[in-house]
Amino acid sequence: MNDIQKAIQMLCDEKGLTYEVVFDAVEIALAAAYRKDFGSRQGNYVAKFDVETGDINVWDIKEVVADHTEEEIEQDQEALSLLREQARIEDRDLTDEETAGLIMYNPKTQLMLAEAKAVKPEAEIGETLEILQKVPGDFGRMAAQTAKQVIIQKIREAERKSVFEDFKEEEGKVVQGIVQRRDRSGGLIIDFGKVTGIVPPSDTVRGERYTPGQRMQFYVLRVEMGARGPEIILSRSSNKMVESVFAQEIPEIDDGSVQIKVIARDPGHRSKVAVFTEDDSIDPIGACIGQRGSRITTIISELGGEKIDVIQWSNNTMEFIKNALSPAKVSSVELDEETREATVFVPADQFSLAIGRGGQNVRLGADLTGWKLNVVQDGGDGEMVSSESVAEGDVSVGEVSESNKTEAMDGAEEPKAKVIPDAPIVMSDES
């Protein structure tokens, strides 16, 4: 391996690029250097470099087109300019039909037939000529500087493309990054080493602490190639974040033997996750909880302490609504199929538990089932709270009886991961 090969290999190792990518950048840079010192602006140059001998060959690549006079070309160029201006005024793109028949001659990439025959007598229209160029001598200082700038630019582009392709594969998955800082809009800048991602303000979790240098997991919403490189958009508040963390920590979900049917989430506070399996030998809730709560504890930790309710999904709507309002015990459910409203009757001592603090439980239950839930207290004055009024902020737990509110507050002191006896749910908190 000679010095040139060693230098190229060193650059490959430093930037994490393949030898072919770096070598292509060198050849493009040599073509630019040739144009600077010996070529013309109308040259479409391609260089080939022999790394063993150091020899450089340069070709001018041209497509053979029909002969036209300068007057014809100028007339069609003026007509094309008028069409473009009209399209700009109308805020639209030019169509192929409008430009059909106009001469679109580009002297950099095209050569008229008469000139082509001077190079190759048997040249034909549509043929591509590779015209070998003379390299009179060594490149000058300005050409060398041009080559250096081209190499830097091409390697930077290759790095961006490599990072983009790597992260594009992570789209829809959870990745780990380091909190760097907040930007002016209030979003988070996340460091991944070679590139940074951003968590928009709408995708942060209210009340969650983000300390510079803190290592956290983020859901990759989308990866796009922008003008300045890859743009990686992340989220901490997406429902998909919960789903991905479950799949990461629970093998049965990852392999599909246990399915997550639907998720309802109040980011940073509580999530309800409805799970199901067709395998009678698997307990879907037990699989999510893990031995002594080991799996659910890890998930809660990854979500910054967010409480998790694991619900048994059912295709029986009444049963599913009952499960969705756990840990409250439901007496009965009446359905209105036309309006997709469910009236849920609960005992008086379960009323505030069914609603939840700030209406959270009934609101998440409605999101989970896709039904409007009207929670009615059995006996007494038949007090009712609907999921819609809670979502709009019209009703809160403060409007239920003082004794029920106290009971709901007491429930908040339970451990974060607890199995609720005789109920098809595992709760992270009873509030």
C-alpha cells in the first residue's frame, strides 16, 4: 500500500466511510482541478486516477444532438423564458406539453452533430462521446485548493448520506441519546455523536426533567434529508414511544405472541395499554408485568416514572369498557350503538375511582375504547360525569362528593406497579 492509499484509508477510518466513497470524491476533485487549470466552463469532465502509478486521465462527456443555428437556439430560449415567467405568475410548474418542440441545448453536456463528427466521423445523434483530454502538467496552487474544497464537500455529503441511511432504518423505533440543550423554540437538542436530533416542544412531556448530559430514550418520528443534512425528529410523548418500549422490554410483544391492541396516554402521567393474545398458554398481562414486576418497572423507568395500566383487551365491548375503567369496579354497562355512547354504572364508593383525579381515568378509558363514557353513580342522586365534559374541562373530581374525593386521593399512595386482585388489569397506581 503506497502513501496515497494509506492516506485514503486513514480518511475512511476517521470518517467511517468506505474506500470507494472516498476514492470517488478524490476523482471528482481531480476533475474540478482540471477544469480550474486547463479546462473550460463548458467542459463536463470526468477524471480517472490510477492510485498505483499516480497517473490521471480526463474525459469530456458529451451527448450528440442535432445541429441548430445560434438564432434558433436564442429564439427558443426567449420563448422558454416567457413560458417560465407565465408559469411563475400563475404559481405552477411548466408542463412537458408546453416545452415540447423547443430547443433545449446545453453546451456543457451536449455537442452538435457537426462538431461531434470532427471528433468521431461515425458519430450519431443520441450517442455519448467520451473525449479524452490532454493533461499538460502538474496542477497549480489554486487548482489544488479547489480540489481540497471539493474533497471536503463530497466527504461531508457522504457522511450526511451515511448518517441519514443509518437513522432512516431507526424510523419508528426507540433510540438512546444524550440531552444537549434547549433551542430557542423550547425544543430539545439530542446528541447522537455524529448527528443531533430534535424533540419539538409539542413532543416533550410536560413536567419531565431534561438535564444536559442526561441519557434518555426517544422515539424516532421521522428522518428527512434537509439542506444542512439529516433532520431527525424525535418524541417523548407519542403513543408509539410506549409501544416501542414495551416491544423492547417484552419478548412476547416483540415476537408477536402478545399484541398491543390500543394505547391511551396522558404523557408523563399515565398510560393505559390494552393487550391480547390468541395463545391460551400465555397470560398477556403477566407477560407484560414480568416476574415480581421486573418488566413493568423497567418500562416505567424508561418513561420517566409514568404510571402504566395494563388492560385485558376484549372484542366484547361491554367487557372491554369495564376493563378500561379498572381499578374501579363496574356494576353494569348500557350501550347506545348509534351514538357510540356507553352509560357505566358504578357503586358509590367506586365513583371517584372510576373518574380518576382530574377525570383522567374516564378520559383515558374513553380514548382506549373509542366510546363516549357516561359514568353514573348507583343509588343516591344518580350523579353522572361524562368523558367528554371531563376532556373539555367542564367537570373535575372536585365536583364529586368530598368523601369520594378523599378516597381517590388515598389511592394515589399505592405503589407504582401493583396487581389488582380479581380484575383483568395491572395498575401502576390506584388513583
